[in-house]
Amino acid sequence: MIPEHKTAIVPALLKGIAGTIAVFAVLTALSYQNQLPVDGKLVMGFPWEFYSEGTGYNLERDEYASFENFKPFKLTGNILFAMAVYMLLRLLLRMLAKKGS
């Protein structure tokens, strides 16, 4: 027979993963800046930019140039930041719920 406290970990872990993904998605959506038509740059990531893309005219070469940058370490940092924000939000909501009752 499996002890009850071991099976209670799975739903809590799934809630944590879903919450982290939700916070990450919200922060990424809020930080999304698509200025391609204006200055030729697209940027994503909060607090660190993990993806950027752009295009522009290079005067020295007399041609259009483009770039695309993806930084996996900054993406990992953003996911860890989202996890910390999620855990803080859960702690604050728990404290508010205890004060209310």
C-alpha cells in the first residue's frame, strides 16, 4: 500500500508546473515587443531578453542585414524567475486566506 503523503506530492507538483508555465507565459506576453515595422526589432523575455530578431540597413556594406538571437541560459533564468514569482504568489494568497478566516 502506498502512503497517502507520497501520492499527495504529484498533484502539488503538477500545480507548481502549471503555475510556473502560466506565470512564464504572462511575463513573456507582457514583455513581447514587436517593433519590426518601426525599427526592425522583435524582443521577448522578462526579466532577461532570451530572444531577439531584427533587420536593418547596413551603411558600410550598402545592404540589408538581419539577425536572430536565442539565449537558452536566459530562457532558463526566466523560467526560474517565473517559478519564484509563482511560489511567492501562492505564499501571499495562503497568508491572505488565513487572515480572512
